[in-house]
Amino acid sequence: MKQEDAFVILMARNKFSESERQLFSDLVNSNLDWEYVFEQALQEGVVCFLRHHLRHVGVESGVPAWAKERATQIYYQNVRHNCSLSQEATSVLEVLGEEEVEAIVLKGIFLSEHIYHNIALRPVRDLDLLIRKKDLARADKALTGLGFIACPQARSFISDPGSSSINSLMYQRSGGEQVIHLHWHLINSTWPLELFVRAIDMDRIWYNARACTIGTCRFLTLAPHHLLIYLSVHALCHYFNKLILLVDIREVMDAYQESLDWDLLIAEADGFLCLPAVYYALYLTSRLLKKSVSRLEDIASILKKSGSGFVLQPTSESMRSYGFCYKAFFLMQDSITCKTGFIYRTLFPSRYVMAHNFNISSSEVNFVHYAKRIASQFACGMPHR
């Protein structure tokens, strides 16, 4: 591993130990390729950590002026965006409450404020909210009343949100930058993951949800064990393409280290058929971020005995790819019939999935869109999400 890559991984954490602090200082003064460092940090979603640590460690003199200036600019842009999104979240949650729609805040803003405890560090693009499927029409009414416009496929989803691995709708203000993703299930992918949609008990998710606040606004968040399961599946769906996905997992483990029930997490993930996804996410977090995961071997032992066909010790490099993650979900299918159907539905998904994939209404989907999907799969060697 290049020392620049090692530096990006090192800085991607909320707090340093004394040894990490010293290593950070040494690397800053070791003639790094700062253009490479900056580009990698941007791609990995961790560039705001650079400005954070430079300021607190006090080694800014070893960094080129342009890099410090750009890192500071992005840092404060992130502060402004996340503050604006947090205010928007308050408005949206209040209006949903008036319609008697409960909402769980997923990822972004919750992690930024309650896990990182620093709204500047984690980039948050959108507001992701989980609601109950039965509340979809009322939530749509509340959001449109605030001036949000639904995506083209919204009407057909709202009238008949059938069983699918697509379980979200996107809303955006006309001419505005704020985007809301309204979810009614933890699984949301154009890959055919219906097996996990059926296996994950959403009633248990809601029963174990915890009360939390953004400012003066009360909302719900996932229980710690469900949050780790969700973040693991989400990271695998995104082929671990950004380091920040693994940083989220590590920071959640650190934040809940005293209260996280590992036996419950393992049992729930196994019941949800998501234990391999949890293993892969924790394994990669352990290998890449040097995070000790006490129950990792226990999970590996359970999976080995189950004969699920998972890759026990993959390389960090191979895991961060379309190919590995698609294969992981393929191997999690529980029969030859399911595996065959998984491949077929990847190539020829339903019109609802295609509408989501191309951001059009389902009535607009035609053979050209299917041809484009198939072509993109073969072009990259794996199905396009």
C-alpha cells in the first residue's frame, strides 16, 4: 500500500490515539504526494477529516497552501450544507408528525450529529427517512405540501408499492438542492434482493427503534444492532466504494461499545439472512481500518458451519468491487432456483425497477432501456446498480 493511501485511511477517524496522532504528524512531514492524497480523500468521502486533524494536531506547516485552503473550503461547505439539511429535517419531521407519520432517520444527519458529534466531518447528500409502507400516501401529501416534487415513478409506486427490492422514492424542491429519500424498507437496490426484503422483519425494526432528537425535534432511529446490520448491507450494496461507509461502521461500534448486544446482532442478522453481509462489512472494517472486532471469528464460524459458500478471507482490494459484492449476494440466495432467478432478474428486472433505475415513469420503460441495462452490465463486467 502506498503511504499516501495509508495516510488517507489513517486520517479517516473522528479521534486519534497518541500513536495515531504521532503517525499522522510524521506522514504529513514525509513528502507526500498531496495531489494524490487530496483526490483519494475526495473520492473516499473523508476529505473533511484532513482539515479537522490538521487543525487539532497542529502540523499545517507540512501541507501545501492550496491543499489547506481547499480542505478548509470543503469543510465549511459541508458545515453549511449539513446545517441546512438538519433544519430541513426538522421541518419535514414536524409536518410528518402532523400527519401522524412516524419516521426513522437513516444514516447521514443522524450519524453526523449523534455518532460523529461533529456536523462538519461526514458528507451528507440527502435526507433519508424510513416510514411504514402503509403511511406512504400520507407522507407524500406532507412532502408535496412543503413544496417537494416527487420523482416520475412516484404515482405508480404510491398507488401500488408492490413487493420489490426498490423501496424508496425521491423528492426534491423545484430549483432547490435538498433531496429527500423516503424509504419503507431497509433494502433498496435495483439488484433483485427480494429474498432479504421478505426475510427482514420490519415490525421488529420499528419495535426496537429508539427516540432521538435533532435540535428540538424528536424522531426515531434504528436500535444499535439494527443500525450495524443496515449499514453493513448498505455498504455491500454500494460495493464498499467509499471509505466513509466503513468509517460509519467503525464509529457506530465505538459509540455503542458499552451497550451493543453482539449476541442479539448476530441472531437478528442470521434471521434476516444478512449475516454474510455483516461479516464482509466487519471483516473489511477490521482489515482496512485496523478496527478490532471481537466477535468476527464467531460470525465466521457460524457461516462456515452453515455451508453458505461465502468467501472466508477475501482480500481488501477484491471486496471493493461490483464483482465481489454481486457474487456475495448471489451466494446468499438459498437454492439453485433462487440463484438462477437472481441472475435473470438482474438482466430483466420489473418495469418498476427499471423506472427507478432510469428515473422515469414505469409507462415509459421500453426495450431500449432493457438493452441499455444489459449493455452496461457487460461493459463493466457486473450488473449496474
